[in-house]
Amino acid sequence: MQLIDTTAALARALVSPLAPNIKRLLTLRRTQLGTIEGAARFIVVEPGDTVADVERALAFPLADEGEPCFDWAADHDGLFEAAFNLSDDSAADVMLVPDTDGIDSDLLALCRFHATTPLTP
């Protein structure tokens, strides 16, 4: 799992060996946000990460009584993006989950069931 919580960490992630679809989405979000400090923290799920690992990173559960705790989720053709709004000032944790081998099946099922087609590329 990669935690990206500063503009510098985002810059490092964009030159790392991340999948192209993850880099495209992170680049788009960087353009939209400018700086991520105080605006967003990205959690990039990797093969082998469990739901419990993600919940530890978030510091809260992914679902409550079967309902997701994220505010919205989008399917970007093989990459799920789920946002958890943390405050009234729009700060958010954003979970990126590639739909690929090795990703926790329960996490993928949650994303597949609740994700919609995004309004932005």
C-alpha cells in the first residue's frame, strides 16, 4: 500500500513504477487540486493488501452493516476510486483500488458493487 499525503510524495509516486491508469488519475487529481496538503490523502491499494490493512490506514472501517463508509466510488475502467470526506472543508481520503489479480476479493466486491461511471476522466 502506498500512502500519498504530500505534494512531494505525489511527485515521487508519479515517477515510480505505478500502473499507467493510476498515474493518469493521480495526475488528473493533482491538476484539479493543485496541492494535496490539507485537501486529500491517497491510499493506493496493492496486491496482498487486505481489507484490515486498508482500514488501519484509514483509521475507520470500510463498511458499516454492509453499507460502504465512502461517500462515492467511481470505476475508471480497471481502477476504482473511492472518496471518504473527512470534514466540511472538503478534506478527503481517496482510496485507489486496481481491479487486478492479487487485490483482496472482498475489497474488489465492495468497489464493484458500489462504483459508478465517473463524471470526469
